Amino acid sequence: MQALTNCKNISLMIKNTPSKMKAYPRKDFSPIFAVASACLAVGLSVAVPSSRVEAGDSLTEFQSVGMRYIGTWVGSGVYSTDFPGVAKKGDQFTSTSTCSWTAARSAILCQGVEGIERKENGVQLIYWDPARKKLRMTLVDSGGNFDQGTGSIEADKVVWKSVGKFADGRPVRFEWTTTFSNNGNTQVHSGFVTVDGAKSNFSYAVKRATK
């Protein structure tokens, strides 16, 4: 998304969240899905640290960051590029995504709807890489578009980079920043998506409706 996530997001839309943050919410639903969103979770598992001490420390760190994403997020934006099976560049979207903990709070699952007449839905999985101390996410939408990447935590923001494929086979790359404000109740997904060497900028916001 453009958010899913943006979801760029989402993504967001949650994708413009996510939440993504994306031309659709990714993304968070971020680039919601950001863009959006949104955005996934097929056959994924969270890496398990070798010791109980490491596991506890890792989960505590992840859970403190993950709380920023929990809740239902709503927003709107404009697709910055064509998304096969979903929308055309310039189409406007609204999105709603809900992010919740999985069992044992080892991952966050976001599910949302967005797009033209809310015909797109997506799923996004956010989890923790204990070795790299980064967030990881995987997102897929109802059009068959998907991407996966990592998020670096920097104070009041998370810097995301992801790569994937559109349903028509074209490779796609998202780079966006999710900024948290308003006591954590607002996410702004801003960045760009690159398809066939062409870069398109996007930016959209989602607000927390419920925790």
C-alpha cells in the first residue's frame, strides 16, 4: 500500500499505508498495505533464538515496538503506480486494517481492505529478526501482488525496504518511512515504489480508530 503500508500499512493503508506507506497502504498497512495495505503470511515462521535468555530479551524488544502497530487503522490516499488486479495509477483509495498479536506475541498479523470500492484486501505479517535486530514483514494482496522486507527502528519511526513481484511478473521495490505521532495514534507512510526502473513517490496517513 501504497500503502497495505501502507500495512505503504494495511495498508493501510492501510499503503498511501499500508501499511504500503506504499502506493497503497502497506504496507503498516504499510507501502500500509502503505500503503498498505497491509498487507501475509503463507508458510512463514518466526525465527527462534537458541537460548531462553535470548528469546526473552528478543521478544521483549519486539513487543515494545510492536505495540505501535496494534489496533484498527483507517486512512486514504492515491495509488502512485498501477497495481495489477487492484487499481490504476491516480486512483484514490480508502483503507481499513486491523493489526493484532499472534499467540505468545511473537508476530503481528494485519488484515485489511482498501482500493476502489474496497475491492482489495490483503494480509501482512510483521515479525522479529533477533540476529539483525530488525523487523521483518511479508505482505500479499487479493490481486496476487506481494513483497517482503525489513524495517530498521529509529526513535519515532521505522525505515522499511522491501522487494517483491506484481501479479504480472514484474519486480517491484518499495522504500518508505513510517513516522509515528499524536501519541502513537497517527502513522504517516512516505516513500517511493520502483517498477520497471520508474520511481513513483507516495505519502499517506492512517489514524488509529481503536486499540
